[in-house]
Amino acid sequence: MGFWQDKNVLVTGGAGFLGSHLVGKLKKQNCKSIFIPTIEEYDLVNREAVKRLYKKSKPNIIIHLAAKVGGIGANRAKPGEFFYDNLMMGAQLMEEARLAAVKKFVTLGTICSYPKFTPVPFKEENLWDGYPEETNAPYGLAKKMLLVQGQAYRQQYGFNAIFPMSVNLYGPGDNFDPETSHVIPAIIKKCLDATKNKKNEIVGWGTGKPTREFLYVEDCAEAILLAAEKYNKPDPVNIGAGFEISIKDLTKLIVKLTNFKGKVTWDTTKPDGQPRRTLDTQKAKQEFGFSAKTPLRKGLISTIEWYKLNA
């Protein structure tokens, strides 16, 4: 019998960007039961709602993907919400899971938890070497506290909580809302909108010099399921593609792939965020055999085509 065929799995955020891809993979693996709570029915910041959720779903594995997320602008505008909502969702889900004797709890962490000046590539052992980059520190620290909670619960209660940490995701189904989107969908939308509206210029945030690493959403879903199956240690583990690209070079590539003919100018009054980001991904490969499969160019083409069809 396959690993998932006798499992009742609760996927918070299962209707979201990453969640929908992950749930699709679970269905292909004949998972016995998949429960996806909606925000309308279960406000996970509310503990009574979490209790109702567990009573209804009776999970033996929880994959916690639900989060309040956004780009630099959204993080700067709502730091209190990003801290409180992410902390309370995770903390209450894990506490109620412990009380319900759930067998395994998977929290998706974030590389926003790493210190601002972490040596590149980021290694898991550097996670506590400094304060995160200021623009998304409240979000990164809220998620980091769920790692602490999982490790404390493992020590005191024997609770099996794991903490994979993902880089920025992109792919079909991404969030293209200009107020809350991350960099790849934001640039794609700017290029295609400018072409449609016959404008000859788009504006990028900051200097374009910072580097980022991007992971195709299907690859991330695969990594999380492999970790859920095979990884049972307290230590955090990086989930990434193992490369970095500057925002300026990324923009040039998207301009080319979207066939935008205008120019790009950079608004240097806007913040750059963390100077460099890329992960050491060796642990994921060693512990549960994960390596990213989708090249950036191929993933970008899929994302652009999806947006053209669904905009």
C-alpha cells in the first residue's frame, strides 16, 4: 500500500496557490481522505474554529500551508497582521493537534526567517545567527516561532513536527494582485498590461541588484509530500532550486518571454529587501531525495501562459 492510501490529511491553505497543486498530487497518490478548510467556515486565528475543524476532519497528518503572505509592499503596510495571524494560526493548530494525538504535523516555513546578512548559500545551521531583513521580519519571525514550538513539543510530548522552509514560489495559479503579489507575477502582469495598454515603460522596485531564488510550485508540492513521508527530525530543512538570479536579470528574462518592447526603469526610492537569497539544498536531497526539476525559463513560460488564459 502507498504511504497516503490509509491517511486522513488536513491541508490548511489547500485551496490556495501551493495548496491546490499539493492536493492534486495527493489525489493522484490515492490519499484516503483530504480535508480542506475554507476561511469562511474556519478562521484559523480563532481557537474555537480550530477545535471544530479537528472534530470534523479527524486527521492523522496535518500539512499547514495557510499563511498571510505578500510582497515587500504588503509586509510594510501590515506588519502587525502578518505577525499575529501567522503566529496564532500555527500555534493553535499545533497545540490542538497535540491534544488530538495527530501523528505528524508539517509546517511550511519561509526563508524570510533567515538573518538579513546570512552567508550565501543559506545553510540551515545559520538560521539563528541574526535578525531577519526588516521589511518582512514580523512574518519571518512568526513562522520561525512555529519551528521553536514544534521542537519544544517534540522534546516534551514526543510530537512529530517537521519544518521545511521554502524559497519564493511561482507558477500557474499564482497571485497576480498588484497589492499583494510577489515579484514574478508582479513583473509578468506589468509587462503584459503595458503591452495591452500600448505603454512603452514599466517600473521596477528598488535597484534591481538583489538576488533571489525561485522554486516552481509543482516542485515545492513534491518536496513537501516527500518530507511528510520520509522526514522525521526536529531540524529545519531548506526547500529550493539551488540557484540565484538578480531581480534585474529576472526582469530582463520576463520582458523577453512576454515580448514586451518598452523600457524598464527602476524606482530606487523603493526598498530592495534582503541583498541576496539562495539556499543550500543538500539536506533535502540527502534526507528525503528531493531535487527541483523545473528550469526557471520553462517555469516562467508556463506561468505566463496560465496568466494569459486566466487574466
